[in-house]
Amino acid sequence: MEIENANPCLSTTGARGLVKTVKQGPRRHGGVVRFLLGIAAIVVMAAACTNSALSSRPPDAHLQTGTQSTFPLVTMGITSLSVDGKNVLYLGGATGISTLAPGAVRPTPLKLSGYPTASTSAVAPDGTLYFVTLDGLVETVSPGSTEPKRLPFPKLQNYSDIAVATDGTIYLGDNKQNKLLKFVPGADSPTELPVAGINGAGHVAIDAEDNLFVFTMGELVKIAKNAKTAEPVEGAPDHVGGLAVDTAGNLYATNVKANTVSRMPAGGGGWATLPFTGLQSPTHITVDNDGNVYVVNQGRKLVRLAAE
């Protein structure tokens, strides 16, 4: 028996094409033998295709199952939460910006010139900090510096969370103008993403492949890199209080109404609920490089679920 197509899974003719490639079978009981050979070929092809699909599919990452711990916060009103490449957490709010280093018990306020407030903030892997003040100014602080510098954004009045890509490009929704803005480090001004239908952007997150996730008008959508349309994320929570993406590309969302935290695997798929307990109105969320998940609970507590 000769099989002409070495990979029938890639054939546009499927099983029918494979059966037609069965040639020169035994002549005894001709029709019956050829029929049985055809059935056998279909079975072999199905098994091969199944194994091929399984081998090409990335392994499912395990959900976080470690211990849960709580960090008391000195102030209330935390409005943003992010983490850098060294697993240092940044917490922004009306009283300023604080950091929580690995192993620390309490956040430490950043002593920045002018003591800027932060209605939303995000940090790049290298520690470069970006934030929007309560006055609507977009500013940045380089690693090791205490001097905020204003970025060339217009003064904003109604805006989304700020998100930063791994290369330091920042994304921010100007909701008064119904625009999604993109700012590349060193540019003279931000540019508008050519994506229609994004009105009232709220929580924003971006993965390592520059896919943007936006919660807008009660719906979570994905804007793929260089895409001009936003696609709904199936099965996402209805009452998102915060978004985050980990280094593996898994998407996380808090649900302020159901008091849960859910995760969707990288590339899409079903959402799974993380084993947090006792959450009440969880909002902002981030995931460090070790897979530990941090959630702001009731606006005055930081809850961590260890990876394992």
C-alpha cells in the first residue's frame, strides 16, 4: 500500500483525499479489501491529525494554587497596580505612588519631586514609571530618578487606565475625544490607533505581543497588534474591576460584583476562576514574573495569591 500524501492533515480533501491515495491493494476479494483498506486509512489519518493537533497546542498552564496573604495599606483609594521586571509592585493613588519590594510587608512611598498624585499608573519591565496625575497630565519617571517629566500629551479630562508595553510604548484612552492613543518613547506626540467603536475605555492591559485588551461600555474586547477592529473576548466577566496580563500571555480580570478573579489562557479559551477567598469588590490586579497574583481588595487591602 502506498500513501502519496505524507501529511493528510494538511490536505484540503481530508479523508476523501487520503482514501483515493490507497493504491495497488491485494486483488483477492478486490472490492472488499479496498473498502477495508480505505476504512483503515481513515482511522490512521484521524489518529495522526489528533496527535498533530495535540502536539502543536501549547500546554495549559496550571492555575495559581498557593497560599493567600494580605498586605495592609496605609492609605485608601488605590487606583492602579503594576509590577516591573524585578517583581517590585507599584501602587498609585490620590496620595501618590508607593512601591512594595519582594519580601517587604508594607509599601514604601516614592519620594518624587512635587509629590505627584496618580489617577492611573503603569511601570515598564525596566522600572520606567508612567502615570496620569489627577490634573490630567501624563508624566514619566526614569529608574533611579525622583524627577517626573511631562510627556507631550494634551491635558486630559476623561481617560482610561494607562498601559505600557515591554518596549515602553504606552497606551491610553482619551474618552472625551473617543480616541485610543499610542505613544512611543522619544516621539514628539502620541498617535491615534485607527480602531473604531472604542467609546468610554476603562481598564486597559497589553501582552508581550502588543495585543491590547480594553474594557469598554461593559464589554471586554481585544485589539490585535496592527488591527483596525476590536473583537469581543468570549466568556469575559461583565463587571470588570481590573485587567492584567502575565509574562506567559494569560489574561486576568477581576469581577467587582461576583467578587472573583478569573483567568483566560494565552491565545484564548475558557475562563477559569482562581481560588481566592473572602474578596469584596476586588479591583486592580497585577501578576509578577513568578506568577503570583496581586489584587486590591475593598480599596484598602492588597491580597496576594501565590503561584504555588
